Amino acid sequence: MKTFRVAMLGLAGAVMAAAAGCHKSDRTDELKKALAASAERAQLVSTATINTRMFSRTLLVSGQVRPVDDIRVTSPVANVRISKVLVDVGDRVKAGQALATIDAPLATAQIASARAQTARAKAAMIDAQVTYKNAKADLNRALEIKDTGALSEEQMDARRARADGALAKLDLAKADLQYAQAQEAESDARLQGGVIRAPRDGVVIERTANPGQPAETGTLFRIVGGSELEIAADIAEVDLNALIRGQKATFEVPGGGTVEGRLRQTPVAIADATRAAQALFSLGNNPSVKSGMFLRGEAKLPPRSYFAAPATAIVYDEGRPAVFVIDDQNRVRKKPVTLGPRDGGLIAITDGVQSGQKIAAAGVAFLLDGDLIRPGAS
């Protein structure tokens, strides 16, 4: 009887164990089904792998057109009037070409005055030469009879003093003559025969000279020396070291067309107020470009290697860019990134990702941090 009871208890335990095993198996299947259903409900997202590629960044460069050699012609002499103007705005002129004439009688009078000063200085020098010659001769005679006792020591000293004084006056007269001759040459050079001339080849872009006005009223003509123009473009502080001498830039011309520029001078100082500096771009020849114009342009910087991502992968959180990185369980994690230049559908990432990481490339608008996804085609 006892043996029968033990057997029955063993059988009951086996049945209960079997029942428990069946229940556990059912729960595992249900969990798998739930996970499968969750995966099926997960958003389908295309993916991309972070790799490096070369990007050429474009820098905006804008500024005002101005002459490379801005020549401002003034009157070479004061107290005269302009008698005739010979050129106008837009005229091309050669070095030495007459731009205007000045009042001839006054110019002639100033030249005559300078020559008279030279003549007076020359006459004074001749007189000083004669005086010195006589004083020197008198001293020499005194020296010849010095040992005879005919002259006292005081008389000898007086003759030496006269000779030294005459020599000093002669030296001063020579200096005065040299100064007068220099003044005469300067007067001749300034008056240039009563003509105001162009210092070098160029194009007249401004004229304030008019017949009858005083010649010393400031800038009479403004000339673009050599007809060369440039743009002074403001460059942000962060971009200063990216520019290299000879850098090309393309500027849009109002009314259509473009003009090419080359960087001839890199920025040398930063303005405190704007934290920007000026870079000078020499402009190519284009008749439509005029001094004073404001032109907008672009300069392509030398290519650099960056991490690349599809532009569609970028989301913005309160204005900050981010991407969704996909982990091993196909869950996305939002990572803030720093963006660089763009090239078509790709954008450079300078910070925030690593090479080889998978990111959500499209369909990211409704993703949240931690969401389970179904990776689609890359």
C-alpha cells in the first residue's frame, strides 16, 4: 500500500512539472511573438555609414570696388588759378599728359622770382669770395713779416680773425646759393611749364577742376593708376587663416555677368568692433565694373577631409544640429554634431561622430531618442 502511495505521488509530481514546463514554454513563445510584433511596428529607416571624404568649402566675399592705385592730383603750386581743363571723367591718360593749364602770367612771375633769388645768392657768393681772397692775402703778407717785429701779436690775431670770418661768410654764401638753385629747380618742376600733368597712366574717375577756380582747392583729378581695380572684402576672424595668396574668387556684376578676382593681400589686422579683417582681391578687366560698386562673390577654399553624412540625416534640436546613431540593438541615440561645408546632398561633420558608425539617413523626422527601428537599405 505504501509503495502504491509513493508511486502515485511521483506521478502527480511529474504531471505538475510537465504542466509547469508547458506554461513556461508558452510564455517564451508569447514574448518572442511580442518582440516580433514590436519589430514589425518599428519605423523603417534607411541608414548610412560615417566615412571621410574631401569637401571644398565656399567662403562668401563681398566688398566695395576701389582703385589699386588711387592717384589724387593736386596743383603743383599755390596762388594761381586754373585757366583751362583738358580732360574729363572717363578719359584714359598717359603719364605726363596735360590735365589742365594754370594762369601763365602768375606761373611765369613765380619762376622769375625763383631765378632772381638764385641770381642774388650767386652775387652774394662772389662778393664773399672776393672778401675772403683779400683777407687771406692780407694774412699771408703779415705772416711773411711776422719775424721782423713790424706787427704786434694783436695785429696778427686780428688778420687771422678777418680771414676766418671771411671764410665762414663764403661757406654761408655757397649754402645760400645751393638753396636758391634748389628752390628754382623745384619751382620749375612744380610749375611744369604752367601745366598740371598726370603722374602715370590711368583712367580719370573724378574731376573737380574748373576754369577760373583757385588751383590749390584740394584734389583736382582722381585717376585709377594703371586702370587696375580691387575689392576690399571683410573676412570673419574664424576664416582668416583659410585664405592663401593667389586665392581665386568670382564676383557677380550688377546687370549680369561675373568678374574674377585673385587675393593679392591677406588680412593684416582685425577690427575690434566687427572682429573682421579686410582682404584685397585684384579684379580682372571688365568694363562693367566701376570704382565704388559693391560686389558679392564666393571664394572656393582648398579641399579638406571631413566625416560625411547625408544632409537628410540632420535634425535640429532647439537650433542645434544632431544625428541619430544606431546601436547594436537597432535603437537610435541622438548625438549633437558640428557641421562643416556642404557638397550637394552630403554635409561635412567636424565633431560628434566616429568613422564606421551607422546613422539614420532618412525618415528621421519622427524619431525619438531610444526608438527601435528597422534598418532599411543604405
